[in-house]
Amino acid sequence: MVLEGLGKSLRNAIGRIAGANSVDEQLIEDVSKDLQRALLQADVNVQLVLQLTKKIKERALDEKPPAGKSTKEHIVNIIREELVNLLDNGEGLKMEPQTIMMVGLYGQGKTTSCGKLALLFSKKGFRVGMIAADVHRPAAYDQLKQLGEKVGVDVYGEPGVKDAPGIVKRGIQHFNDKKVVIIDTSGRHALEGDLIQELKDVAAAAKPKERILVLDSQVGQQAGPQADAFHEAVGVTGVILTKMDGTAKGGGALSAVAKTKARIVFLGVGEHIRDLDPFNAHKFITRLLGMGDMSALINLAKDEFEGDADIMDASRHIMSGRFTLKDMYTQMEAVNKMGPLKKVMSMLPGMSKMEDKIDYEESQIRLKRYRVIMDSMTDEEMEDPRVIKVSRINRISYGAGVDPHDVRELIKQYEQSKKTMKGIMGNRKMRRQMMKIGSGELDQ
């Protein structure tokens, strides 16, 4: 999860409120200090931290809870609102026909972000083309070409030609049948005069709707000055922060960019081509505080499985009261397709309380082992696990290369899942959502 350390520290601070016998000025002071420590450890600017906690203390002491909310709930809501205000930078990138110009220094993840963005638009049904306008880095065209092949997007380039504006102009003509065109531009180790002029010339040729700056979040608070410098040079309209997974400076980069009033549109959260998350301050903070993000989970499922016959069949079986090993297998494949288990689970409200009790790596290994075991079963066994007795367990374990105990463990897990599904279908709200999935109408 992005900024996992910060999230855990913030949740611990909020947990102090939930565990308190009463809310008084001393409690608010203690929680504010906990928040300060958490944010400073995440590299957030000192002045921003002091301003934030001062506002939280003032509101917590002066405001009365609205009708229907307890004092504790109100203070937690104040903390969430002020954290959102710290990072809120307006509307994200619209999924609509447009030309996008990507800018940034060397080594920031610009070309990779082009591929990730191309995949995102493609999955939304847009015809996408990418233009290789980085004419200085020798491998830039080849890298973009490989990314294009990986995501199924055409790439236009003229290897050996140094005329970036000309390449862009001809590329846009070449892609006149595409709805979205993404331009990968040249970078430098620093924002120099010749680079600024080239970027201005490319922008004049492309007339892009969006000029997106790609920044490595590991630069921390220096992300702010870099965003300012690029904005002054080419008029940046949005920012992608890369390498937000596993960096202690991510909080500094986020807050520094937000302070410049730049519009953060995406977070790069891993090396996989799908690891690009739309940025929304409210949803980001809600997940960071362990409150989940069901809308993000539903949208992720919609993007991955809309029209998937196996998923729809499994949903219909569950709604009708049936739940077979085949349905469980489909569920496991679905979770695997949606990304790392930890990322998926972080979208579920309350799962943050379980983070120290779940070995996500072991869980991924176990799910993979279960799928191998089920691959060794017959259709009859998958449809009706009750027929699996000792002799069949021995045959299945031999075929899967596992211990018979692992087969028994799978069957036990299946029985538990079956009970869970019955509970879910007893919940009216969840049943309605499952009905949408089963009918192919999954929506937010």
C-alpha cells in the first residue's frame, strides 16, 4: 500500500481517540503531537504540518458535533477533512478524447508512465496512439515501442531524426484516426534552456489539452520546486508522482506538489504496467486512514471483469444459492487478476486493523497452491466436492504435487467460503451489488 508507514501511524493516532474514556483538551493535544510525528516522519514540510495540526486543534476545541455524531466521530472527521484539504488539488484527468504531452527530467519514469496511461485509456475503450518525441535518449523509441506492444497501442517514431516538433506534427497526422494521442518528450538531468525551447516547440506543434509532468516521489519536498520550474517553462496542467510504493519521501512529494496548487492526477504505485492509480485526495486519505474505498474496488472490478462470462456465471450461481469449487476458482483468478492481494484488501473498510495479522505473501502462495490443486480435480469434483473422499484426495494430491493435508485444507477453506457467501447473500445491499455483477451492470 502507498505510504504504508504513514497510514499505520495515522491510524494509531486516531485509535487513541477511539480508546479514550472522554475527549478533553489534553487528548486533542496528544493526538495532534502524534499526527505531527507521523507526518514529519513521512517527510511532509514542517510548516505545513504545524499549520495542519493547529487547524485540527482549533476545530476540535471550537466546533460542536453535528446532530447524530458523537464527539469522537466528529474529531476523526475533522482530521480526515484537514488531511484532504492538505492534498486536494481539484479534478483528476478526464477520460475523454485528447492529446497529452508528457514532460519530465531523466529517470523519473516518464516513458513508463506513457505506457501505463495508454493502457488506462485503452481499457476505457479509446483508440490510443503514442508518439516517440524523445530524440536524445538512444533507447527511448525502442522502450516506447516495447511498451506499446505490451499494451496493444501503436507507436509512431522516426529513429535517428532529431526534429522533435516535426516528429510530433507528422505523428499527429499519422494518428488522425486515434481518439487519444500521448507524446513522450525529451528529458534532461536539469531543466536547461534548450530543453525548455524544445518543449515549447513540441507544445506548439501538438497543441495538447494536457501537459503532464512526471516526477519521482523519492525527491520528496524538492518535488514542489521542480513542479514550479516546469510549470513556468511549459504550463504544466497535471502531475504524475511515480515510485509512490516503498518510499519514505512520498508524503513530502505529495504535499510539496499540492502546495504549489499543481493538479496531481495519478500515482505510480509499482513497476507493473497496471500500477497507475487515479489520484483523488478524499479517497486517498480515506484509504490511508483504514476506512477503505469500496467505490475504487467496484471500479477496479468493473474495468477488469465487465463482460467476463465466468465471473457472471459465478455471480449467478452464488445468487441462486449454489457455490461450487469452480466458483471459488473463478473468485481466486479474479483476485489475482486485480493485482496484489494487499492492494485489493486495502480497499475494504476495516482491513487495516488486520494488517499485522495477515501474511499477504503467504496468502498469495496459498491461493496459487489452491489453484494448482483444483487443476488436478475432475469436473465432477469441482461441481460437487462432497464426492472427494480419501482415495480421491490421494489422487488429487499426487497430481498436484502437494501433501494430502493441503487438499483437505482447501476443502475446509471452501466450506468456510460457502458459509460466508450465504451470509453475504443475506445482506440486502450486498445482494443488490451481486445482482448488478451477475447481470453485467456493475457500476459505482
